[in-house]
Amino acid sequence: MASDQGYEESSGNIFADLGLDNAEELGLRSSLAIELRRTLKSQGLTQRMAAAQLNTTQPTLSKVLRGDIDRVSLETLFAWLRLLGKRVEYRICDARGNNAQAVWREAR
């Protein structure tokens, strides 16, 4: 039996697709949490070992890794990734697409 249900293509940000007000920040937090998970796996760290290295608790880290991305600030996610040996950068440029004066900074 064929389905008559259509589909809608994603904008690339599920949070925007859901109509959430802070979709860009949530997308960034999600990307950072995914990178955090990848980094922990690649370094062979358990949540308990990582929590000690990141100066947090294992339950807090576990919640973030399971998607509770509002539990910690962007600054905390940046700091955790730095503590794991990652470099986090951001770019500021003209919103009209003029990249001539783009500025790259390392998140501290």
C-alpha cells in the first residue's frame, strides 16, 4: 500500500525546523556535544575519567552526552573541548555575505 504522506526537506538545523527561538545556539551546542562524544571515544576515556579531567561530575557529563545540551553553557563546552586538546574557533563576518573583513578568533 503506497503512502500519501509527503515530506519536508530539512533546513540543516533541526531546531530551526521545529521553530525554536534559539535554534542557532541549540545547533551549535549540539555540534559541540557531538564533537565532545567523538573526542572522548577517540581518546578512550570513560565518562568517569573524562569528568575528572573536565572538572565536572559524571552525571552532568552523561546528561550532556545524551542530549541535555542546556545543562551547560557554550563556554563550558568550549572549555571541555580545550581540556581534551581541541582548538575551538569562531568566525565573525558581515551578515550580507561580504567575507572581506571576516575575523577568526579562538574561543577561550
